[in-house]
Amino acid sequence: MSEHSSAARDIAVLEREIQHLRKKCEFLEKVIHEVPANIYISNLEQGVVWCNRTNEESLGYTMSEILEMGGMTYMEAIVHPEDLHIPEDSITHYQQFNGAEFGGLFRARHKQESQYKWFLGWAKAFSKNQQDEVKELICVDVDMSPHM
């Protein structure tokens, strides 16, 4: 067997693996963006740093708008004033304790609507810093309004 045919076979195997990984990534991205729930990553210092398309559509803010606004400004724009303690309580929870998930029922609204909808949200530690403190949360919020 020549080195050329061995190298060509290795390249073919790598190309198939890359194709397989691309298909897998496309599938997972479709799942994340099509699931009927708002999924987002919240940095405890910066606020929301990533969200799925469902989040953008249900609340009316693109990811770039959210980043431009900043964490608390975004939350103040979408969350009912009486429920603003819930995101703050979540942050406090993870600054003082890194165990179980944190959840709550709260109201939020689309930027072009005046009516608030009820959401049930859950958060879980997603990443930690070098001191093993929670740095980011993965959050999932489901619109419960149709069921209430």
C-alpha cells in the first residue's frame, strides 16, 4: 500500500466524519431554534448572551438588540415590573449557591405588545469560572398563557 493511497483514504474518512458532524449540528440547531420554548444563556454579570430564535420571535428582540441593550435593561423591557425580582432572585441564588435549578412563574411581553404573557422558567448552572463559581445559566421559559 502506498503512502498516497493511505493518505487519500484518511482524507476520505475525515471528509465523511466532517459531513456527519455538519448534519448533526444542523439537526441540533433546528431542534434548538424550533422548540416551543425560549432557550437562552444568561451570564450572571452581563445578562443574556445567547438565545434561540423562539426567544427572539416571542419577545420581539433580536440577539444583537439584546446585547446592545444590556442585561437589566432588556429584562426591564420584557418582564412585568412586579416580577422583576425573579431574574434578580435567580442571579442571587447562583451567586450564593450552585446546587439545584431555580425556577419561577413570571410575566413578560413582546416589545410590540402591551399585554403580558405568563411564562414558567427554569435555570440551571451552565458554566463556571476558575474559582468554580457559577458564571452562566442555561434558561428555558415556556409560555403558559394558552393553558392558564
